[in-house]
Amino acid sequence: AVILKSTKDSFKIGERIEFEVIVKNKTNKNLKIRNLGEKTLFFTINGQEWGTKPSQASRSSREEYILEPYDSLSRSFKGNSFYSPGEVEIFCTYNLAYKGILPFGKLKIKIEE
């Protein structure tokens, strides 16, 4: 599963959006996954492709991880700021199919004056 979380429900106009991407193994088996980054995560915002980058360098140089059952891996990301008020929906897919389905998550954030 992919879970998106933000420390805030709303951001000010011109403030960069920050959020966390969590990939969780919801199976009872070990799951081999790749590091969370531009190669493994695909983002859209309000239905359009959205470029974002990790907030900081990865704490590990490892490219692959073994997630034990019900364990998770997370990484913080920083995206663009917005210049008009409204609600934005961030949609994220992780590029590893499980039973033919790409795991995804979404997050709605308000942009306020």
C-alpha cells in the first residue's frame, strides 16, 4: 500500500508543499522493494503529471530493501508551491505491481491565502 501524509492540512499561497510517502507491506510475506525516489514513484496533482523530489538525500545508498510482513518504508518529499487558493489532490503510484496492480495513494491539501 502507498500512504501519503502531510504534517499540515493546508498550506499558504507560495508555500512549498511537503509530505511523506509511506510504502507498507500489507502481506504476510517478505516483499522486495526499490528505494523511494524519482525512479520508483510517479506523482500527479489534480490529474496532471507533477515533478517533485525528496526533501533530503536518502539515508541509505541501498537501492533495494526487504520489507518484512506489515513493515513500511518512508521518505519525505517537497513539491511546488501554488499561487491561487483551492484544494489540490496529490496522487502517487509506486512502480512495482502486486498481483497485477500498482499500489497507489492520494492526499488532499488546501491552499489558503
